[in-house]
Amino acid sequence: MTGEQALNNNTGPFDANMNRGGYPDDGEPLLVIDFRRLLNLLRKNILWIIGFLAAAVLLGTVLTLLATPTYTARSSVLVEQQADQILEGSELTQNNSYQDADRFLQTQVDVLNSQSLAMRVVEAEKAKDDPHFFESLKSELPEYSDLPTNMTSASALNDYRLEQAIILLQENLTITLPRESRVITISFRSSDPKLSARIANAVAKEYIDSNLNRKFDSSSYARDFLARQLQEARAKLETSERELNQYSRAAGLIRVAGQGVNADRETTLSVTNESLVQANAAANQAAADRAAAEDRWEAIARVPVLTTPQALSNPAIQAMIKQKAEIDAQLAAARARYLDDYPAVLALKVQSNKVEQQIQSLGEGIKRSVYLDYRAALEKQRTLQDEVVKLKGIALAEQDRGVQYNVLKRVAETNRSSYDALLERFNQLNATAGSSANNVSLVDEAEIPSEPSSPNFGKNIALSVLAGLVVATAFVFLRDHFDDSIRSPLDVEAKLGIPMLGLIPHVGSESPGNALEQVQRDPKLPISEAYVALVTNLNYATVDGMPKSIAITSSQASEGKSTTANAIAIDLARLGRKVILIDADMRRPTLHRIKGSSSSAGLSDALSGNSRFQDVIVKDSNEPNLMYVFAGPRPPEPSMLLGRDRFSKILEEAVSSADVVVIDCPPMLGLSDTASISAHVSGTLIVIDASQGHRGAIKSSLRRLSLVSANVIGAVLTKFDPKTADSAYGYYGYNYYSYGTAEGD
């Protein structure tokens, strides 16, 4: 029993794949590799994998044997970086940095791959008219029939053959440049080893010759170019110097040699510039005076006259203010003694008003004098600014004439420098004409290859094996992806994500009575041991141990749920626990047939109220701790009866009367009976037929149970046949069954 328990004792919580109700989540953790499942897939599909590998190796072998041998010849050239100069200080390659050297070498690789070099090779080897050249490259010499309908002339055929020969040569030519190296390898492949060597050497030779020709052409072009440039430079120099002299004479400019640090420059003296400086300084001072006068005016323009600093500091106004104060004092004293129309009072009033008018008049005069000062300063500023503008115009006119003179002078000096540089470089090119230095040299000539480079039998077989593995792997995973059958405990855990509590072997008959007969007859039979292991695992199915009430169901009929319910009840009773087995499948009851009972009373009577629950309980004659409740007469609507509160009360009564209540429920699909029952029990056990269980149907059942928050404690895989299961389970099954039937056990 130890081996069976070890296999079935998978009772721990599945936190990664289970929700609170014990149902598998649809999502699976990412980046998790189940090596046990991979091994299972390998064992399950080993024949397919071997078949794919054998087919791939056979196909690779056949293609390799049928392939035409190809020979590759290689030559190599050394490329040194060299700078050709046209003007002194100007180079074709600016410096010898790593990036520039890399670009230079890559340029040489592109030259070797160019169409112009391929044309030189084809013409040098007369390949465009050579049938053997085309045949060695798996082609045919083009004829008139290969030309387009509008091209039928001999020249058109010649051009077409040249074009096709260039294309074939470029397709079979490979240029390689290793990193950190200046040696370029030229490889050419064909079915003729001699042709491969000849073309590889021809490409190297034509590349070296073309590089030397480019150097000669570059030197010749430079001399011709410089000769033309010298003539143009001489003419430009003469013209620019003549224009400079003519302009200097017409503008009346006299050149004066510079002094000190400007001794190498020419300067001009101007009275206008000096006058402009003086006028500009006077205008700036006038602007400052105008700003000060304007500030003084704005400070008093909108305030009372007598509150201005100028009025307050004026002695005459101060004397008048003092005089008015004395008169006002006398007036106040007179009013204290006399009425307002008294002559003395009236005389004092007249004197006070007169003094007040004099004060106001004097204050207005002071304010007007400040305003006149501001206007005079403003007019002076405008006059000086006009003078500055006038002098600027005169000075700018003189500067314009000087600018044009300087432009003509710089043109003449530039033309002189260009002419001198061109003349010096032209003399250098003439001195070095005829030099044959070349920066490209041949390192290795191509030799006639003795062995074909392709097909490579070992490489092709390795690629075939790799391709076979890829195809086989894709096939295995696709097959597993679309295979939703439940055939082994690994399938239950991997595809459903619920614990495996029991593995029940196939006994050769699907009759519940036959299977139970074996369980009751011999406890050492494999099926008996399997149910005992299931009961053992149920003790650890929940944190509280054995559930008080267990609903046993399946996704469809005939999966062994009734046999499992009866076997669990019998084993629990044999362990000394009081058990009530309730047949809740009122549509297709089986308990009364298994027990051979003719009793018609049962659960339906208790649910409908026709009988008390204690009255429908039947005690087993063989097991004193086992009691039964048959389904009873079939009601019109079993789902309605199970959905009432009456069922929960009956279940409470049953739990209080026994240690464990086992309920044989109807199948899940299409019925709501089991969902109603599972909502009230401590745990629900799913029974899966190993010969017909499918993930989709069971998942649908689990989702329906999750809607009522049922506690799914695990699954039981029934009718398990190790001969049709994976090899690991087949090996386990045979050894386990042998252990269960061996003598002395």
C-alpha cells in the first residue's frame, strides 16, 4: 500500500493554480518549466520523435547523395591603406584612424564584389562564350531562343550572354575580410575544380590591375586638372589686380601703410570720422541733459505748485508765506473781537487774499521756468542727433568705398595664393609622373581543390537531425496542446490543476456491482488497495482532516462515481466510523440495485416531507457502522427538491447522526443537482474515467461548482489501465499489482 499512497498522497494546496474555492485558475505561471511533464511527453511520443528523426536523416542522406559536388578555390590579396594627393595637404583618406581604415577595407571588398570588376574577369577569361563556364555553374549558354521577342540581333545576344555570365560569376563569388586583418580572401565555387581556381586567380589579377590603372588614371587626371586650373588661376589673378587698381583710382582712395602691429595692412585717415565722434559725444551729453530736465518737469507737472521743491526753496515765496501767516493771525484775532463785516476784519481779508495770489503767481512762474528748461534741452538733443545722422551718412559712404576696395584686394590676394599652390603641386606631379607603386599585392594564388566543398555529408546530416528535432518538437507540443484527454495523474494535475487523491485500476467490467464485489471479497486486490489509499488521502484532504460530508460526482455518466461512493463508505465503515451513504441521483439511482433492495422509500420522500429522514435510513446487514439512504421514488423536478432549505436541514441531521456522510451525486453536465448539493457539503470529490475523461467537460463542471463556492478537495481517476498509460505509470502499475498479489502479502 505504500507505493499507492505515495502516488496518490498529493493533498497539499495548489496555491499557484487554485483559487479560494479550490478551483483551477485559467492562467498559469509564466516561465515555469515542468520537467516531469516534458519527460512524460517524451515517453508518450518517443515513436513519433524517432520517426521524424529517421525521416529527416533519410531525406538529408538522399539529398546529399543526389547533390552535384561543388569545388571552392581561394586566392588572397593584401590591401595596404595609401593616400593619393592632388593638392598638398589634401588626401583621399583623411587619417589612419581605426574607423577610417575599416571603411577603406570595406570599400575594397565592395570593389571586389562590383559589377565592373566581374565584367573585366568575364572579358579576360572569355567566359561569356564558353559553354563549359555556364555548365559548371549549373546553367546553359544563352541562345537566341532565350532572348526576349523584341531582341534578335547578334549584339543583343552578345550583351545578354555577358550579363548572364556576370550574374553567375557574382552569385558564386565570395569575398571575405577577417576582423583585424588586411588580407582579403577571394573564393569561387563551381562543379569544375580547375575553373574555380582559374576564376579565383583571375579575380585577384584583375583587381590588382584595376587598382593600378585607377592610380595611373588618377595621376593623369590630376595633371590635366591642374594644368587647366593653372590657366584659369592666372587669368583670374590678372583680372583681380587690374580691377583693384582701377577702383582705387576712381574712388580717390590713397593707401597708407599701417604702423606698429598693423604694419602689414593698409589704413585710411578721415576728418569725417573725427567730426562724427565729437558730434556723437555732444549728442549723448544733450540726451543726458534732456533726460534730467524731463525728470524735473515730470516731478512737478501734476502736483500743487507750493508743494514742489523749487517753490519750497524759493526765498520770495517763503517770505510771502510768512507774511500771509502774520495777516491770518491778525485776522483771527480781529474775528474774535468783531463781526465778519467789521471794517478791520474786511481789510485783513483783502490783504490775506492778495498775498495768496502773489504766492500762486510766483509758484506758477517757477513751474513754467522748469518746463522751458526741458523744452530747450529737448530741442538741443534733436539738433545734435540730426547732425550725427548726417555725419554717419557721410562716413558710411566713405566706408562703403573702403569695403569694396578691401573686397577687391582680398580677391587678388586669394587668387595669388591659389595660383602659387597650383603651380607648386603641378611641378611635384610632373616630377613623380610614371611611378608604379601599388597598395594591393597578391598573397596566395588559388590552387586546384582536390576535395569538394559541398555537399558536406556530416554537416548535412547534423542539419537534418536538427530539422527533425525541430519538427518533432513542434509536432509533440501541438499534439499535446490539442489533446484534452485525461488519461493519467499527470494529466489531472497539469490540465485541471486539482490534487490527485486516488488512482483506481480497471477491473475489466464497468458494472458497479462487479467492482464493489471485488472490493468486498478480497481487500488485497489492487482495486481494494486503491480505494483504501483513497480513504487514507481523504484524511488529509482538508486542514480539519476527513470532511464531515463528501459529495461525489463526475462530469458525465458511467465514470465510476457510484462505485467510488460505495467503496469509500464501506472502507470508512470498516475503519470504525459511522457512515451514511446517500444516493442523491434521483434520476438514475443505483444504490438500491447494488444492495438488491426493493425498498421504495428514500431521499425524495424526506425532501418532499412525506417521510422523516430517520425513517428512510437503512442499516447495512454486513457492516454495522454503515447506513444507507436510497434515492426513493423519482420526483418530477429533482433539482427543485435539492434546491430547497429542506436539503440543508436533512444534511445537518445526517452529519449529526454519523461521523461521515457520503453523497452519491448525479453527473454535472446539464444538471444543477450536484451544484445544489456541493454548496452545502464539506468537500466535493470529482471522479474521472481514465478511458473517456476530457479536460473541457471537467473544466466546465469545475466552473459550475465555483459559482456556488463549492470546496473541491480533489479528483479520483478510475478505470486506469497501465497498458494504455504512459510508460512510467505502466511500469509502476505492473510492479504494484504484482506486489498486491504476491504470496505471503
